[in-house]
Amino acid sequence: MKVPHIKIKPPGPNAQALIARDHKFTAPAYKRVYPLAVKEGRGMAIEDVDGNLFLDFMAGIAVAATGHSHPKVVQAIEEQARKFLHICGGDFYYEPMAELAEKLGKLAPGPSEKKIFLTNSGTEAVEAALKLARYHTKRQHIVAFFGSFHGRTLGSLSLTASRAAYRAHFGPLIPGVHHIPYGYCHRCPYNLTYGSCGIQCVTHLEDVVFRHEVTPEEVAAIVVEPIQGEGGYVVPPPEYLGMLREICDRHGILLVMDEVQSGFGRTGKMFACEHWGVEPDILCAAKGIASGLPLGAMIAKSAVSTWPAGTHGTTFGGNPVACAAALATIELIENGLMRNAAEVGGYLKEKLTQLKTSHPSISDVRGLGLMLGVELARADGTPDGQSRDRIVMTCFEKGLLLLGCGESTIRFAPPLIVTKSEVDVAVEIFRSALD
């Protein structure tokens, strides 16, 4: 059947019943973007409980890298589930964990030997990175960025600065975290123009923070997303990550890259930092690693991974079924999906850029591979979050699944299996919603 196909305006009666039941029993903290009640997913398609078919261009927040229920991933899950489901990788040994750790060490950017700590999620990977950075350096302070998202647990939340609402009433957060502006050229926090700005978003660190807030000798790590995710799919200027690397090297600070959303082929390379040739000391990954099963990884240089046994641990991290799913996922990414992300992502970006010429409400189109953002603005240039939310909802009602990010950006992050013909369908629905 053609996708998308809307039989009844969502939410239909079955969806409404499920939503009412959910609201009765689940915590009110969950923020649902739109009333999608899922029955089944296959490839690029999501079917809701009323039989509507949606074209998925958000992949469960960039998680379903291989599409929904890819047969090879499902087969790997089933085969491992028949053997054993759990034994605790923090206490014992098993093949899927060792094999995945070996694979991640080879995939990670840079020539350095790596050590891997497996977790259940991205936020846990960031927590592990914070603990390792402090343990290894014997320093306390951390530098993070406005617009960043690193998770919701208390340590990672202390770094997160994409929305004040995420942090409200949870204080005091962990001490010693210093935020600086990110390299967001489209809305430069200094009102400067790239090319003549001196990359002030980086020089601010030594000119201001290290002079007036904390000495560099007290800083354990700089934690940065190579492309900001929740902050608006913001791609920094070309020099940005290299300049941060130089500052870290000069002062003995660890460079931690949060690739939770940008990793595993989404940008057309295995990890986004490879676009700039920068090797981090610690890399955090999750989301696309296992096609939807809960898994994360902290990948650290062996020279940095100096904590002894028992310093950190996990009961469920590196679950054998999740590891099996990850190994199958990575094989698919290496054998064509990463290349597809680069090729079809370039095609999608070209199509979205063409829309910009005829729709003045689009102020910017940016991103790499299949991690693309379309920012909306009012006539006076200010971010237009209301229009963004309306367009996302209209697309949902027409059968296209999108999500917002930043103040007024719509993210395009489909599964890496997406085709050019599916891009054409999605862009046409998006165009009609813009109109």
C-alpha cells in the first residue's frame, strides 16, 4: 500500500482510547509531540492503531537507523534471545559484549587504541564520560555549551542547556559546569559575520571564561556535540572543533564529543567529528547504535581510561540482546546505509534548499547527511516556533512524521534506508504544509 495513507484523521477512535488509557496510568512528565499511537513499523512506514500509514522522517529521534524491524536486526535479536537474555556484563563475560567492544574500538575516529564502556542510553554514556574525565584528570570543572543537550539524568542535565525548562526546579545541579556560546553562525550570539569574526565563540573560552571564571588547570573536560541536536541541528564553522582540540591539548583538558544523535552513519560518516578530522579523547554514542534497542557506549582513548575495576559499573549496560542488535546494525550501516545517508541526504538538502527560495519563512537549511534542519523565521527575522509547531502537526495529519528542535527548527532525520522517491514524497507534503 502507498505510504503515507491516511484512512481516518488522526487520532482515530482506537488511538483516542489508547491515549486516554496511557494518560490514566503513565507519568505526566512524558511530553508527547502529537497523538501518534503506533501499532507496527516496517522499514520507512509506521502504522497506527487505526490503520493509518505514516512516512517516518524522524526515526524515533534518529534511533531507527536501519528502519523499523529490519529483518537482519530482528534475526540477530531472536538468535541471541534464544541463547540467554542477561548475565550482567559488569560481572561476567560473553561474546556479544566483547565483539561489540572490539568493533567500536576499530570504528572510533583516530588512531589511538580505545577502551569501551557500554551503557543503556546516551545520558548514561555522558555520565560515564563525566566520571572518567574527573577521575583521570583529578579536576572538577566542565565546559559545555548553550543550546546543548546531553541527557536528563542529574550529571548530564547539568551540561544540558537547550531549554531552561529541562533544568527548572532540579537544582542544585552538579557544581563546576561553565556554559559558553556554540558556533551558531546563522544566529551568531555576538552578532558577527563568519569570515571576519575570529571564531569568537571559541576564543571566548580563553579570553573570558579562563580569565574570569575558572583557570584551565581546573578544567577536566570540554563536552561538545559536533553538530548540536536538540539545539537546532546546528553545524559549527569549519575551524570550530579543531580550535577546541587545540585548547584542550594546550591545557591538558579532555575533549569529549557527544555523538549520541550524530553517530553511526547519520551524517554520511560513521561519526560526525570525522568530517573535521578531529579525534576526541572520549566519545559518547547511543541512539542509532542498535536500531532501537536500549544501548549506549562511552569510547575512550586507552591512555585516558585509567580507572580501576569497580570504579564504575552497570547492571544492564551491554545487554547481550542489545549487543547482537548493534552488531547487525553496524554491519548494515557499513555495507551501504552510511553511503546512502550521504547520497540521499545530499539530495534531500538540495530539495529543501530549493524550497527556501520560494518560501521566505525558511531562514536556513543546514546539516550533513540525513541530519538536516530547516529553520523558520518571521518577516523580522526572529525565530518562529509557532509556525514550526503548526507545520509539524499539519505534516503529521497528512502522514509525514517530523520533529522540531531548537527554537524554530524542523529536523529531518529519517532512517538511513530512505530513498530519493520517499524524499520526494516527504518534501511535497512539507511544501504543502508550508503553504
